[in-house]
Amino acid sequence: MNPNKVQDPLKQQVRKKTLISFGAFFLLMGLAYWSWLRLYHSATTSDDPAIHAPLRKVLDLNGQLFQGSFSEQKLAKTFPVRDAVKQVRVNGNLGLGGTFDTSTWKLHLVRAPGDTLLIGMDEIRRLPKTEIVFDFKCIEGWDQVTYWAGVKMMDFLKAYHLDSLTAHKYIGLATPDNGYYVGIDMPSAIHPQTLLCYEMNGRPLPMNQGAPLRLIIPVKYGIKHLKRIGSFYFSDTPPRDYWAEQGYDYYSGH
């Protein structure tokens, strides 16, 4: 028996499968390239000119999925103070540039257009103090167990008789120079672990961590923890959000 005759059918099968595999590979590569071209040349949204519409739809869907599973009963894991790092990493300095005098700072809380309440740090410090040690997560891929203190957002709103304004869907926050700004969905804003924070590791906030007052919101990634709050307002439409305008997920929860 000629061994070549036995091997020929095997060679033919191998050749056939190889051709099919390469054909499928190049077809998928072509499909991927075509999809990329369609995305690249797709229109942007009118209210989000930096982001292509298909990408924004995916990001919005992602936010809706997270919001659908959100519960104020679901708390971020907390830790004992001894587990908190001593050297807290700074997750950005947008809105913190230039000279700034914390002694003249006032929180501009907009209750309604033309109705702004000015609140100083002494007034905020007189409210019930809450501490939290949790795992601060950054979208850059790092995390740290950190120790913060301030007043719960809901305690603050009740103290100034603003709890009825939680019927709005969002709050907006911005630095005094408007260099950085975020929008927060109301359920996350009034989550029991959300703080208007003025201390880190038992001491007043340092300048690079947002002195004199910043947001600490454990159910969100670091891009939502706005430092050096200058203005605070309520809205039924999504407020401007710095990183969402750069193409990140508006909700930014985890």
C-alpha cells in the first residue's frame, strides 16, 4: 500500500481547515475594521459633541444598569482606622490651581435661580460629624483604604431645611473657579455614606485634597469626589460633568 495515498486525505483535511480558519480570521478582521470606520465617522450627539453617538449610547446603558441595581441599603465596605494609609494619593488637581484663601471661602448653595445660600466652614463644622474608612477607587486602576470625616450629605440638607429638594434628580457641584465640575444622581448623593468632607486622617483637609470642603462618595469612582466645592445646585436634568464630556461614563459607580 502506498503511504502517500493514506496521507493525502489527511493533508486535504488539514489544508481545508487551515483555509477556513484563515478565511474566518480575515473576515472578522475586515468586519472589525468596517465597524471601526463606521464608529469613527458616525455623528456626535448635539449635547455631547466630543463623543460619538454609539459610544454615548453604550455609556448611558452602562449607567442605567448600575442605577437599576443601586440601593441605599447597599453600603461600601468599611475598615478600622488602623488600616487607612498615611500617605493618601492625590487623584487629580483640576480646579485647584492658582492661589486660594480658605479663610474667605463660602459654599454657594443655589436653592433656586436667584436664591443662593452662603455657608461658611464654621457653620458646617457645627453639624453632626461622621467618619468613614473605605476603599477609595480610581478609574486609573488603583485603590487605597482612606480615612475621612465630615457631615453626611443628608444631615446637611436637613439642617438647612433642604431635604425637600431631594425630589430633584441630580445635584451639580463645581470648584470655585469652575475648572472642575460633576453631576451626581440624587440617590447616590443622599446615600448614607456620602459626606461633605473637611478632614482626612483626623486633620483638616490639605490643599491638594480639596481644602476646605470636598465630596466623599464611596459608591462612586474618584472622578466624582469633587475637591474644593465652590457651588452646589439641584437639577432635574444631568448637570455638566467634566469627565463625562471627555467620554467617560456619567454614572461612574462601582
